[in-house]
Amino acid sequence: MKCKTHKALAKRVRVTKTGKVMKSYCGQNHFNTRDPGKITRKKRRDTEISRAHVKAFKSLLPYSKVK
């Protein structure tokens, strides 16, 4: 049987060339004016997902190069 990509996860994460799984910082859509500047700058960057979850992502994203 063919392995299928979990589309909900594929929309939320991206895999870099080196195999890291990156996700965007949460809470970026609205109500950002109340956040301090430090948090606003932090939200602009993507964060790496911890190694504990990467094993589960390998089965959900079978055709990506997750290491």
C-alpha cells in the first residue's frame, strides 16, 4: 500500500536541506500589539522541533528527508 503524506502536518512544518524540522512560532495572526518587542521579534523566526517528535514525523512525512 502506498504511503501518504499527512497534509495537515505538511502545511505546518518544513524540512530543511540538512533534515531539521522547522515550525513557525505560535500566535502570530492577531493581537500582536500587546506583546513586548522581544516577543514580536521572536515570532518572526522559525523554531526547530525537538528530536523527540522527529521520529513520529518520519512516518507522517514519508517522502521528505527527515533525519
